[in-house]
Amino acid sequence: MQRFPEFGFYALPGHVSDPTTLTDEVRDGQALGLGTVWISERPGTKDIGVLCGAAQAHAPALTIGTGLIGNLPLRNPLVVASFCSTMVLMTKGRFVLGVGHGQDRLADLAGAPRSTRPIIGRYLAVLRRLWNGEVVSVKGDNWMLEKAALGLKLPVAPPIFMAAIGDKSLAWAGKNCDGVLLFSCLNAPAVARSVEVIRTAALEAGRDPKAVTICAVAVTACDVSEEKQLNYIVRRMSTYFMLPSIDALIRVNGWDTVVAGKIKATVFEQAKAAPGLLGDEGVSRELDVLRGFRDRYPRHWLEECNALGDTASCLRYVRSMFEAGADRVIFHGSPPRDLQSLLAAWRP
């Protein structure tokens, strides 16, 4: 039973070495009554098809979302369309396709085009045609289809959610997608502004602005130990400073660029000796190093952009997301078992 359909959670957040913990996480999430599990992909240990299938088998009451499939040109659309149609049928419609721009570094390593909004738009248009039962012949970006079909028409196509942070991507998602996944670590004013951009773009496109579901992401460490706070919040924020999207996060949150630049330099220097496939795996897990990162962050950055601290503090942050216009909140960083005190105190 989904007692909290307005809440979701990310399973296996970030870089993991053991994907088998997914089964306990989805079972816990289902037992707590959360609405949706979001599963991201990453080369090596997080194949999206395997993990979504495992989640459905172990927690059939959850809605399952890919959160997200980036670098769409790595796969032929027929492969993704088939994966999604299978998940729709297996979950009896409780499936959401989340997509995004992905990582330029991964695209370059694989010899695939870097994802852009036009490339994503063309790709999604083909998916929708295949789900509609059409026979498709088209040459795309690093792929082609010749009289391709799924052999069925889905009774209901899966909703498509787009991950976005910049104004152009937010507006594009408002015009073209069923939902939007906002970036992690946004403060309430940044969420409110994002919501305004999305709703305005939807209206300009002749759509019902309320028909676009907007999900805010709350990186959460509620009533947990210092070690968990450091890993759930501080390390996650530090991994973002390894990614190109950090510049957009700094801008939309109104963070001091000088302070942010110093933090970025510190994170890169620490991680230089151990770069990973996407770059962020090299951020240390040593507590003393994480304490050093924590002390470099202005305290209000941590408290205004995350659900951090005691239950009352976390509730304030979560409520601020809804008050800013989000339709749903997705918990990130913290496994479901560490959300119990927050959920027990939540009143819609």
C-alpha cells in the first residue's frame, strides 16, 4: 500500500560496489508505504534493466522509475522501447521513464554523440511511435531503424520525466515531457523559480501546466549519526563539485562563487589521485576528509539545501519543497530505513 504516494526515494545512490543491497532497500521502501523507487544507472554495477526487474520482483507495490537513463544515443531506441514496454506490462502500468542529458565523458568514451535537447527530442518521438504500435523506419543520431516495431501497442504509454536544472532544459521539459526531475540540493527559492519556468513553458505550449509533475529531490540525513550525515550529505555535495552541472547549481542557489570555487578546487585536489569513470568516484569516504569538506561549506548551504538534522529541521525542508510548488519529493542519499522518524512525523 502506498501511504505516501507524494514521496519517492533513490535506491543505490551514487557509486556502489554491491548492487545486491537494492533488494533490502526496495522492500523497506514498500513496507514504509513510499510511492516510487527511482533507480539510476552507472557502468559496472548498476545496469538499469537488471535493477528495475529486481525491484519489481521484490517490491511489486512500488512504482518504478528510471532516475535516470542518460546518454540515450548509447542505445538503439528499439532496445529502450522494449525495456519500457516490458516494465509497463510487468508492473501493470507502475513505471516511469526518467531521462536526462547524461555525461559527456561517458559519451566520448563510448564514441556516441553527446546528448542535446534536439537529440533527446528525436529519440523520445521514436519511443512514443513504437509504443503506439507503429512500424518505424528512421535514421537517427548514431542509430537507425528499418521497419522496426514492438509487435504490440501499449494501452498506456509510460510517462516520461526529464531531469533538468538550467532554464532552457526546464522549459523544454515543460513543453515536451510528462514530468520533471529537479536537481538535488536546491534551496526553496531555486525550486520555486524552476517551477515557474516549467509551468510557464507548458502554458506557452498549450498544455495544462498542472499536467506536468514536478519532483524536487531532498538529499536527506534525518536523525542519524555524524558518520551518516557526512556520507549522505557532505560527500554527495562534494561529488557534485566534480561534475560540470555544479556551475548551474551554484548559480540557481545563489551561492557565493568565490567560496564555491575554493570548494571545487579542494575537492578536485583530493580526488585527483583516484579518478573514476565519471570522475566523482574519487571523492574520499574517510571521515576526517569529509569533516574537512563540511567545515568548508557555509552552514546555511548545508541546512537550506538538504533535509539535514533532527526531524523538525528535515520536515521544514521537505515542506518548503511543496510550498515552492513541487508536486512530489524524492529522498536521496539516505536509504528508506533511515527515513522512519521523518515519515512518522509527516502530515500532508
